[in-house]
Amino acid sequence: MSDAPSSTTIYPIRLYGDPVLRRKATPLRHTDTVQVPSFGPQTLREVAHQMLETMFEARGVGLAAPQIGLSSRLFVAVEYEDDENENEGQERPLRSRVLREFVMLNPKLTVINKKKDKAETEGCLSIPDIYEEGVPRARAVRVEYTDLDGQPQVAEAENYLARVFQHEYDHLEGKLFLDYLPASVTQEHRAALLTMQQRAKLNLERLRAALQEGHRHERL
């Protein structure tokens, strides 16, 4: 996105327990102006740019609109030149390792290799510090989507990138990677998940208070 906005905003990432993560997101048009909660109206190009920056800041590989509180069918993802874990903790900026950048509006995902892979470790920016193997993901997928210019596009992915696409697409369907694992796994992380739920509730209360205060000033 060479014409991305020059200013950068890092969005707060919604945490496990936030209701927006369980809603099925709604379609949108590339010409839409949208409003991320607690931010002003923005074009989708601005939102996509800032979603990527938020993702890089969190050292992620993908981010879906519901994770920033926007229940719209949009996600961003990148393909890095090597495994993110191999360079964990190093100073090299993630942007310098990007091979391909994806911004997908209204994606439609089709499995093209039904063989499932459970070996990869999976995590989520909305469920920080919890990583698990065993999430079954198709080894190859095709995603049909609209780009930021309103043009139809198709991307095919295998292995790890296919997993990324499936993970982000799930967010648009209100699903989380823990949903695919036995209840015992969730129970194992019960204390951490409860803390996230409490933080999510507190964040929502703060957001509502800030929005109410903003509306009050608008009326003055």
C-alpha cells in the first residue's frame, strides 16, 4: 500500500471475553467510511494501514477487524521471509522481513487441500501468551476477496500461511482457535483466561465512559 497514510495509530487489541470477538462480522464496501470505537471516522485504507501497524507492534502475523472492535469483514495478514520465532527478541523490524502483505475485504475461504495439519503451534493477539498445538487446519486454501481499490482478488496459500488465513477468517465468524481444542485445554488456562475476561470488561467500561464523556462535550 504505497499510498498508505503517513500518520500511525496503534489500536488497542480486544481481549478474550470481549463480546465483539464472538459476533459474526458484517460485509462492507471498499468506499465505506468506518469508525473504530473511540476513534474518529476513517477510510478503510486508513484503518487497514493502522491495523497492519498495530499487528507489527504486537509482533503478529495477522489481525482481524473484530480484534480492534470493528465488527466488519476485513482482515490483514503478512507472509514473512522466515519464522517469526527464530528472530524473537531481536531488534530487526518485522516490516523489513515482509514478503507479501494482504488486506482482505469480504473474504470467502475455500479449502483446496482437505488434509488437516495439527502440528503447528497457534496463538492469538486477543489471547496473549497462550499457545497450543493441535488446532486442525486445512493444508491449503483459496481466498477470494476485494482489495482496497474495489478489485476482486484471489490468494492461494499452503501450510503456515494457510493456517494464518483460516485463523483470521475465523475471527470474522466469531470463532477463536481455542474452540477447536478439548475443554481440558481451556481449563488448563482457566486462570489466565479469567484475567483476560476481567481486563476485557474493564476496558469496555472505560470505553463506554469515554464515549459518554465525548457525547456530553458535544452537547455543550
